[in-house]
Amino acid sequence: MPTDIEISRNVKLKHIREIGAQLGVPEDDLVLYGKHKAKLPLSLIDLGKAAAKKLILVSAISPTPAGEGKTTVSIGLSLGLNKIGKKTTVVLREPSLGPVFGMKGGATGGGHSQVLPMEDINLHFTGDFAAIEKAHNLLAALIDNNIQNKKSNLGIDPRTVTWRRVMDMNDRSLRKIIVGLGGTMSGVPRETGFDIVAASEVMAILCLSNDLKHLKEKLGNIFIGYTYDKKPVYARDLKANGAMAALLKDAILPNLVQTSEGTPAIIHGGPFANIAHGCNSIIATRMGLTLSDYVVTEAGFAFELGAEKFLDIKCRYAGLCPSAAVLVATVRALKYHGGVGLKELNKPDAEAVRRGLPNLEKHIENMKQFELSPVIALNKFTSDTEEEMAVIKERCKELGVPVAVADVWGQGGAGALELAGLVSKAVEAVKTCGFKPVYEWEWTVEKKIEAIAGKMYGAKHIDYTPKAKKDLEKIIGLGLDKLPVCIAKTQKSLSDNPDLIGRPKDFVVTVREIEIAAGAGFLIPITGDIMRMPGLPEHPSSENIDIDENGNITGLF
């Protein structure tokens, strides 16, 4: 069986000018990055046109170590919609180098349902992550420089500074560090650390900005800490936001590439779905809606995590509304939620699939709480049996939810024709687009958290640590309590305990602390242990990646 990279190499790529032409973009408007990549100027966005087009959200059931193929299905669905005559663009997040070289691998789809050129997209792409890293670390350097400068500093109390540094690589050794060692000329010693770039607030800000002016304003709103006089300090107080925005002048432009079947794909931004909102940029989504009739986009992790934030944060900031919602499920994942170990997932077990169905049912219930009509995409793996798939189809029929098997890895768009038909039918059935948010931004922070944890996760109660209660007081004092909340929790469970698979009930969610992302425009209640700087596994994917004397890269997947 050929690998993803072998399949991608057999695709004859079109020049990016041809891809732009499919969207009606004049050649002179493309900012070329070689033959197969380009950036799109923001001047192409037309909010009036975008509002009249159709947005399709792809989410998934609770993820497992086996992988559900949500990106692969998103790409395949866009291919299928194009095959049935719908002018469709897929709009996705950019991959982070950390997972590429770590355990997860690349994030460009798979098999015959990919975005290309996959090597470029997975490795550096157009430099957006590097620009975000530099902008983030510029602010970190300016903070320490201001603390060091005795003549004209702001009086920042180093103990209150929460702004860490970032890099786009998994490196556990940098999670906690001491800076400023080496004497008085080397800064003021203090504890800090590194996060991965996808966890940077600058990443979240870029993805929630409307344009360069808005980006600069939001960067200025980044909360840094307090002075010794207990006055809040923001990035604008350091005059940092102008220079940070200058570093991001190209990164704010969305990237145009193509699918394995030569249709347009826009890829831009990549915030974490647990510590941030986990979806591509507002700019990219608006660009796709301006230039095509249908846009397929995805939200990170499962519906209760990424899709909730997509709807309650991104859509409300941007005035977006999905006309259809797709939930990706797999036989393998449902067997895992039914208690089957990872090494046994390839063995047929229809009863385990049945035991795992409550996880699927909860996500369907969550979609309906937003008043969205779900379509189930059953992503097919070669180990799936007809009996196992029939269990899922039968339950979906009982719930009155349409379901289609998607064989997009093996067949590309041809394997998504049934799914595309169901999604198109769902889109056309929506006369007035709208969804019901889980909470209102005007509510208290506690009420917002309780709404999400109770309705989306199924929690029976919320506990707040003394630190979280103190954070609430600080948030109210800063006048930031009307911001939306972006709950950070494990993606492995509906609860805040990664070991509780399936559909846990009667559990308590503990809010340990609440972070402020004033620049991005949300609050981050932290539940559980959220890893912002992952480590590499014992045998990282980098061991398999190589390049020959002709520049051909191998080992990416």
C-alpha cells in the first residue's frame, strides 16, 4: 500500500496561477511563493459576497490515539462537493512542526484526500509560524528589557509577568527555565519557560483579527502583568504592538494551495484547540466564502472542545454561521470508547462498537443543542467490517441522523459522493442561517463556564480552586469578565479526566486557574494538566524523515 507522500508525488500539480484562476483571482493579485504556493491579499475579501455563501463545519467524536482522519474527511468532502457541481474550497489550519517531528505526524490529510505540496505545507510552509514566533518573542524581550532598564522602566513586577517565550518544536527541556542569569548586565533573574508556537496568544490574535489595523490593536491589548503599584500593564504600554504587527505583515495573508484533485485550498493559522480556539483564521474563512460558493472548514479535536469554541468565539466575533455540520466518526474510535485496547482495534468487534456509541450520541446531542442538524461521516478504514459499520448506521437511523460512509483516503472525492449529497441537502434545507450559542457573553464568568461544562461535557458540578477564585477577582477588577471563555481541558475525554473515555457521567470539573488572553479576546479557564510544550516520544517521527541528494523528502506522513 503506497504511503501518503508516495501518493502525493504521483499527483501532477497545477501551477498556483491555475488554482487562483479557478477562484477568479487575477494573476497579479497572487503573492507567489514558488510554483505551487501563494498568498492572497486581504483586498480580495468582500463581506457582502461572503455572507451569501455556505459554510460547512466539520468536527468529530472524542479523539483517540488511533486517529479519526477529520482533516482527511474535510478535504475529501470538498472534493466530493466539487464533483457534484458545488464550487467549494477547503479552509484549514497550518501544521505545527512539533507534531510533524514528534508523534502525530503531518496535518495535510492522507491518501487520495490531501492538500499539496504536502512536504512544503508540513515543513515551514510560507513562514507564518516563524513570523508569529518572532513577534511573540519580541514582546518577551521587550518585557525583560524594560525590567532591566532602571531609568525609564514601567515598574513591572517580574513576579506578575505571565508572558513566556515560544518555539515551533517539541522540547520538554524548555518548559521551565530561569532567565537573567550571569550578572547585572544579563537581566533580572526570574522563572519563565517556553510554549509551542500553536499555544501562543499571538497565534490566537492573528486568527481572530479582521485586518492589519485590527491585528495591531489586539496585539496592544495583550495583558503582561502588573506594576509594583498594582497597575495593569499591556503590550501597548511597551509600544510593542507596532513592531509586532510589522513582523506579521505577510503572515496575516492567507495561503492558497491545492488539493490532490487540483481544487483550491486555503490554509492559514494554527491555534491549539485546548488552550485556544483551535480553528483557522477569520480572514481565511472570509476569503474562502468570498471566492467560492461552499467552504468546508474544521474545528480542532472533538465537538465539545473545538467546535464549541468555533461557534461561541470565532463565529460570534466574525458574524459567521455554518449552514451544515458534519461529525466524523470511525469504527476504530468507537471500539476504543467501547473499551478495546489500541493494539486490538483492527480485530472485528461489533459489540465493542455498540458499547462505544454513547460517545457518538453525546456529540450528536451537543450539535443539536446549538440547533444544528448533524450529518455523520463514517470515515472508512481498511480494517472496518460491514457488520461494524451497520451498527453505527442502525443507531444513526434510530436517532434520525443522516450518515454516509466516506472512503476518501482510498478514493478521494469519489469516495465522498454520498456524503457530499447529504451535506448539500442539509445546506439547501437551511433557509435562514442561525445557531443557538451555549452562553451569552454578558453572563458572569462562572455561569459561562457552568453552561459549557454542564451542557457540552455533561458535568454535574464545577469546583474552583482558591487560585481560580483569586483569578476571577482579578478579571472582574480589570473589567474583562464579559469576554467569552475558552476552556482548556483534555481532548481525550468529554470530562477533564483523560482516563474517562466513552460518555462519562456525574463527574466534577475542577477549574484550577483562569488565564487572561485580553489580546485574543477571551478568558482561559484551565482544567486538568494542559501540555503547552509537548515532548518528543521515545522514537520520534523525525527518525524516519530523510532527504536524498536530489532534494526528495521521505518519511513524512
